[in-house]
Amino acid sequence: MEEIQQKDIEGRPPLVSIVSPCFNEEGVIRLFLKELLPVLQKLGFRYEIVFVNDGSTDRTLEVLLEVQKQEPAIRILNLSRNFGKEAALTAGLEHARGDAVIAIDVDMQHPVETIEAFVKKWEEGFDVVVGKRLSRTGEHPLKKASAKLFYHIHGKISDINLPSDVGDFRLMDRKVIETLKTLPENQRFMKGIFAWMGYKTAVVEYYQEERAAGVSSFNGWKLWNFAIDGITSFSTVPLRIWLYVGFVISMLSFLLGIALIIEVMIQGIEVPGYVSTITMVLFLGGIQLIGIGILGEYIGRIYKEAKRRPTYIIEREY
Ligand code: UDP
Ligand code: MG
């Protein structure tokens, strides 16, 4: 509290960083800034806006460079290609210099006015302030339902508790950002990482708007893979479950074996048995393949992690 209100060595007020990853967002950047700047000016703090251009194929970079001419508080990190939202967000957070750092989507789905409430909570002494979505306007019912299912399963089997309807829209104190920087993994499921770090957290509710322009880059297959990443990053239950499946199946086959032996002793050898044999073989084969597939998921993660490649590459900072 007082700690935050304190001015820095040169007597300046604290610095607030806004971090926004952009992938093909040429249509919304100006609108985003038009709404964001008055909010920031009203705060009475110094501010910087860090845009991360995540390998956009449209005029995103040109638009960013143009708006930067009018607003010197804008910094642009240009990634060398599209690394995906998690990596782009990581790049922005790691390069932000603020005493408080706010991650927000540029597509206007995160209402900028909420920033005021975030900062207020930070001044009260919270290290993390998360935005909780009260509505998911502009999302397909299937996306909503699958998100709900994902949070449910994730909550059941992982070691962290992912609060539902809490996304990347959040404020983090400098010390949280410094912690984030020490995490060495390069496969980044940010929601999970945020939850894993903990810290004194406040919740601010907001209504999610529809995308102002452009299209969402998260659909079907990409979301499915995102969900698998989310689970394999924070849970080993899918690995362990095979121990129990194997155990139950062995027990059942043992009992079946005894039953068959008794049957043979009473009724003599019965030749037909094709259906039961083939069913067993196929069933067990299927189970084994699933088990191997899941092992593969984790080995794949270990493989990617073992290469120690950086999470992102910054081509240039403007
Ligand atoms: N984004 C990004 N890289 C990507 C995909 C998305 O930096 O590969 C950014 C995008 O510009 C936006 C944010 O991540 O600011 C959220 O993306 P989007 O709106 O497509 O996702 P949704 O809101 O539908 O989950
Ligand atoms: Mg969006």
C-alpha cells in the first residue's frame, strides 16, 4: 500500500505497464488505444503500453508503428514469427518494466475501464488482480460448453486449482513478474502458471464483449490441443490412471481364468470361444494403445522441453 504509493528515487509516481499480444489485429489497435489512453491518463501514474506483434501477416506492425509516433509510451516487440498467444504474452510480460503489469487482449473483449478497478485493488495491497468473466458474449455455445468441461476435468485431476472464467486479463505486481521470469519451462500454459504461482489475489468481475473486429484465432482443433497442453502441463493423473486400469483388468482376467478352469473341470473342454477371445484381444489392444498414446503426450512434452529452445524470439524492439 504505502509501499506502492511511494515515489521512486527520482520522485516519480509508479509505472503501470499494459501488455497486449497482437496477431492480425490491424482493425482494432486504434480503437483499443482510443479507449485505453483516457483510462490510463486518469490513473495518475506513469504508463507504458507494450504491444507484442506475434508474427502478424496483415498490417498490424505498420499500424503499431504509426500509432507509436503519436504516443511515445508505446513499445513494440516484434517477434520473428507467430509463436502463439502464450509465448507472445510471455514475451510482453518479461519485457514490461512496470511496478504493476496488466495483460489485456487488444480485441476489446476485455473492457479497458476495468483497469481502474484492477489498479485500485493493487493499491490496496493485492499482488495479483484477476478479471472474472461474467458473460462470454460472442462465443459459440459449443466453445462455452467445452470450456466448462475442461475446467471441470482440470480441477479434478491437476495439482492446481484453475478458477473458471478467469483468463489472461489480470494485473500483476512487479514481484509476481519477477517470479514468472524465473520459471524455466518453455511450454507455457499461462493460466496454469498464473494459478500455480499463487500470491495474494483479488478478483474483479467484468462483462466480456464481442470482438470489435477481426476473428478469434482459437477454434476447434487449436482449442482441443490447448486443453491437452493445459492438462499435461499440470497433471500426471492421465499417466497414473493406467496403473489402476491395468490392475482392474488383471483382476478381472484372473477371475475369468478361474471361472473357465472350473467350467472345464465340470463340463470338459469346450472348443468354441472365438467371440470371447477376439473381444478380449481387441479390447486390451485398444486399452494399450490409449495408454501408449498418453505416454507419448508426456514424452513429447519432455522432448520439447529438453531441447531448451527459447519460448519466443524478438526480431526487434521498436
Ligand atoms: N494472439 C496472439 N497470437 C496468436 C493468437 C492470438 O498474440 O497466435 C492474441 C490476439 O491478438 C488477441 C489475444 O491473443 O489479442 C486473444 O486472441 P483471440 O481473441 O483470437 O482469442 P479468444 O479471445 O477468442 O480466446
Ligand atoms: Mg478475443
